[in-house]
Amino acid sequence: MEISIKNLSKSYGKKAALQDINLDISKGMFGLLGPNGAGKTTLMRILTTLLRKDSGQIMINGIKLEETARIRELIGYLPQEFSMYSNLSVYEAMDYLALLSNIGPVKLRNQLIMELLHKVNLEQNLKTKVKALSGGMKRRLGIAQALLNNPKLLIVDEPTAGLDPEERIRFRNLLRDFSEDRIVILSTHIVEDIEFTCENIGILNQGRLVYKGAVKDLLASSEGAVWTASIDRGQLDEVRSSSTIISSVSEGDKVKLKLLAGEKPMPEAEEARPTLEDAYMHIMKGGVA
């Protein structure tokens, strides 16, 4: 199972949403990272055949994207804005969607629904109305519906936005388990979601792919560019003008900084081991991977 994207471009009027994207994705968890408006959702909607590309070629499992019916048989999709039939129970909603997907007979459909609800830890909520579910439970129900047709490719767009920390961890673990025998594309602007789930990532910025490859290689590319220093508050404006500050913590009359700089920014600075968030900021500020 592989996705091959070559010279993909898409514009809305005069605004370029995607510009000459070249990317190969294989089995496992793949993270698509970038700020809001970077083009992530546009790319996801093109892959799911919900949006037409302007140019370029996409192959999924050896099938051209233009073969819409065959492509849709391969894909499960959880969009950023997910809604379901709010007055139906969890089981009724799943059963209705299974019917729309021509899954039958009744016994087989029931078995499949129960297996999926067990996987997403909703088997105790069969009779709960969809509208009564928490945000995290609705997201898990969304994953269950996306897996009804046993897709080879699962695409989830900003799945943890608005979830509390416990739900985010549970959701990330759930996606990682599903990725063992399929491609799972996780599109997000939350660096932590990528850090704990994905070995390979692509970073989009203003419609361009500014990085593609392994997380470990991205981290290695930022070594020597991340520093920490404790400075007097009066020095803060001067430091801001010469370096990119990633974070700051007050320590009485001083401020402890983490910052990006191509060389040692001040005598008291110490080189720090980059996190994925640091490496992401390095790339977004023009660093080279």
C-alpha cells in the first residue's frame, strides 16, 4: 500500500492552496503538520476525492485518483468538522451508515458494528444519543464509522482539536493501533500529536511542502540551532530583535529563554537538544533540513 503524489497543485481563484507537491507515503502513521491555512485540509479533501486537483498526478495503491469509485473503496475519512445524526443512538447511527455502505446481512452488520465500537471503547454507549456524547466520544465514533468499510487508507483531519489531554492521549493511541496494517494520515497543527505517533512527516507552509522525511532526521537538522539562556528582563527586547524566541519562563528578575539562532546568541547561552516543536519552528523560520 502506497500513495504517490507528483506535482500536485490547487488554487482557489488567484490564491494558491497547494503548489507543486511531491510526496510518497507508505504503510504506518504519517503526520501532516503545518499552521492553519497551510493547505492540509485541501490536500486531505483531494485525496478523498471530495475536491478536484488543478494539476498533477496521484496514485493510491496503484490506482489513479480519477477512478473515484475504486479510490473511495480504499478510504476511511474523519473530517475536521464531523457531525452525525444527533437524534439517533450510537448503534442506530452506525447501523444506518453501514446500510448506506451496503454492508449486510443483518448478522454480519451487527457483528462488525459491535467489533468497531469495542475497539473505540463505545460498546457501553450503544443506546446513548449521539448528541449526548462528549467531544472525545464523538471523535471515537467518527473513527468507528470511518473504519466500516475496512479501509486501506484512513485519513483524519485535526482529530484532537478541542479534546482534553486524557482524550487526546487515548485518541493518539487508538490511531497508532489502527496504523499497523494500513496507512493512517494524521493532519494537524498540534506538534505533540505527531511527536508521539508518527515516524515520518510532511510539513506544509503556505501551500508548499517545506519538509518530508523521518522525524529523527528533522530533529537532527535542528541540532546547533536551539539554545537556552537566562537573561535580565531589560535584555528581552534586544534578544527579540536578533533571535527567534520559542518560549520564555519568568524567574524573578530574570527570564529563562529557549530560542533559535544560527550561532551562539550570547555568552551565557547553552546549546539545547531540540524537540520536534523546536525543529518545526526551525523549519518554519527558514531553517534547512
